[in-house]
Amino acid sequence: MAYKTFEENLSWQKSQDLIINLFTVFKNCEENWVKDDLLTKALDSANFIAKGHENNDPEEYVKCLNLAKDKLTQCRSMLSIAEKLKLCNANQTELLQVKINDASRLIFGLSKKIKERV
């Protein structure tokens, strides 16, 4: 792979940025189930990217990347619910959706490159 460590992987870095942004937006949220679910999904995404990178099997890496992307999709869904519950505002939602979409696109692109090499 082009990255020696998962920390160098831009999709992992974007997922990590998302976690920090989610924490900042929801740190004072009294609805812990929303905050915890969003943070867990974002953390799972970053962790699947890391796990896939550490695995020497390209097919397993792609599976992990697909799981990471799925977690971001779930995060997007939860974020829409959070906005409807008025736990965050439209501007915060838009910013976070951009972060999610950026990470998702990078994961998709990495997955596509790995598939081409196999």
C-alpha cells in the first residue's frame, strides 16, 4: 500500500477529524444516546480503516474499508436525526455532513485502488 502506517492514510485522518468535530458539537448534549452513538460510529470507521491497513490481505482490507464506509453512512443518518431533534443546528449538520462525505469519498477511492491491484 502507499501508506506505511494507517496514521498516514488520509481517510483515517479525515475520520479522526470527524470524531473531534462530533465531540465538539455534541460535548454538552444531554442526550447521551445520540452523542455516544455518533462518536462510536465515527470511531468504528477510523478503527476499521486502521484494522484493514494492518491486515496484509487486500480482500480483507477492502472488507474493512466497506465497513468503515458503512459506519459513516450510519453516522450521516444519526446526524439527520440529531438535527430533527434539535440537538444540533443546520450549520453544524452541514459542516459535519461535509466531513463525513469527504471521508467516505476517500475510503471509496482507496477501496477502488486496492480492488484494481488485486
